[in-house]
Amino acid sequence: MTSSQTAGRVPPFGAGSFGHGAEFQGGGFKDGRPPQDDPFGLRAKAGQAMAGSTPEQVLARLELLAHLLDTAILLPGNRRIGLDAIVGLIPVIGDVITTAISSYIVWEARRLGAPRWLIARMAANVAIDGVVGAVPLVGDLFDAAFKANRRNVQLLRRHLERSGGLKPSVIDVTATRLD
């Protein structure tokens, strides 16, 4: 082949040299450049950001996310709804979006080492919220009432406290009055 025939061809990933003397070395290139399928090095940055997170930090993020999705907005009559109920008003795509975001909480629980039975229970909460929430009108009312994300974060917190992975947020004591 002549140079004009090979000018537009790119060798497959991992096939020797990529030009300029850079050879692939497991996690990246010798010269510090990220692989071609991750040009900005986002995978490495995400891994580094998550590696330094403690269970307390992860749980704080999840509690904030659950608050935004389920109870962020105060309605007249002292009722709270979240973005889950509002975004769920958009037919089909709204429920898909909120179910995907809710699934992130389950993914984080899996990453924190939650047992399979807890992951299954959390996934069931997300599935119920997603399936029933997809029904027009009735589903939107159900989204406002059923706080799947808050339930899931509470389940995860209780598990982490009982297993010793997290300090208890509430201290059980008995008070006695001294007179």
C-alpha cells in the first residue's frame, strides 16, 4: 500500500504504535495522554473522585439527591413533593429520566457493599415508582405520595449503621429525671 492509501486508516485499538512514539501501557499512554475512546480522561477522574469518598460523604450526596427528587418543594397544606413528581408529568420520558436517577441510588448502595436482599428491595421500590408513575394522572399522584428515593436512602443508612460502616445518626438513650 502506498502512503495515500493508508492516510485515512486508523489501526485498531491496542494495535502497536499510534504515532508520535506513544505506546499503550495498560491504564493509559506513556506520554500521559488518555486512550482514544476517552479523550478527556473522564474515566480516570471519576474513579479518583469516587475512590476518596467515605461512606458518610456518599450517603450525604444520596440524601441530598433523595431530598431533591422527593421532598424539595413545599406545597400549600404542608405537603412536600420533589422533582420526581414534576418531571414525571412529562409523558414517558419524564418517568424514564427519574427512574434512571433513582437507579443511581441503588448503584451507589451496591458500590458501598449492601447485601443482595437490600439491593433487591431498593430496586423493587424504584420499579414500583417507575411502573406506577408511568400511568397518566394516577401515577403522577402516586409519585407525589410514594417517596421511593427517601425510603431507599433510609434503608441504606440503617444497613450501614447496623453493619458498622457508619456511625449512628441517632443515639438511643433512656432519660431519667432527677428531682
